[in-house]
Amino acid sequence: MHTLMRQRRFQQETLDKMVLKAAQAAQTGSVPCVVTANIYPGSGKTLMALQAADILFKRGDIDALVTLVPRRNLAAQTELSWENSRHLFEPNALGRISHRENKWPLIRPGESGYVSTYASLMANPALHQDQLQGRKVFLVLDEAQQLGADDV
């Protein structure tokens, strides 16, 4: 997939790994698949994940993106990052990704996903599950180390 985004080497390697593993999982039906990347804050992981989602969306491997973050400011930042860079992924870029708290619908017409906090998910997991039922979802767990599990 061609975009106007230029990646650093580690970003491209991680992006390639995410796309390959997701494509293999979709092809074999072995979903969910997990790709773990330990990437430092400020190194472009948000845009890299958005680019992976866009590639998988264009290939038909996913139809929704959900990003969970520990804080609302990061949710707003993710929404803004996609809004400001979406034009780099045209034509047929993944739709709008909006910051959503627990109000139905989480994915509105014309949108391709949402970003929310871990706290919102835990406050109403059934809402999130109902919204995503039957969808092929690319789930990004941003800063998951903040959740406190030592053995993840």
C-alpha cells in the first residue's frame, strides 16, 4: 500500500509485522492474533498503528479500529492525529476515528472506529462488546503497561 507517510526503520519493521500477522490470521481464520511492540513514547507509534489499520482496512481484513488509552488527553490526541494525517492515506482512507465515551453508538455513520479510555471500557464493557459484535476489529492497546499487570 502506498501512502505519503515515511517511516523510520523500526516503524516500518513493526508495521510490516502487524500487517503480515493480521493478514495471515485473516487468511487462516486464526483470529485473534496478537502483535506486541515495545515502542517509546513520542516515537510515532500512534501514526504507525493508524497506518497499519488503514492498510488492513483497504485490504478488507478489518472494518473497524478501536484504540484504548489510559487517559482522555491521549484519546483526543489519537483522534487529532488521524484527522490531521488522514489525507496522506487517500484514496479510500479509513474513515474518521473519534474519541468516544460510553454513549451509543460508539461508531457513527461515516466513521471507521473510535478511541476511548480503559476506564470507559471497564465502566461499560457490554456497550463496547455490543458495538463491535460481528465486526472485524483492529484493537490497539496504547500504553497498556499502565494497566498494572506485571506478567503481560
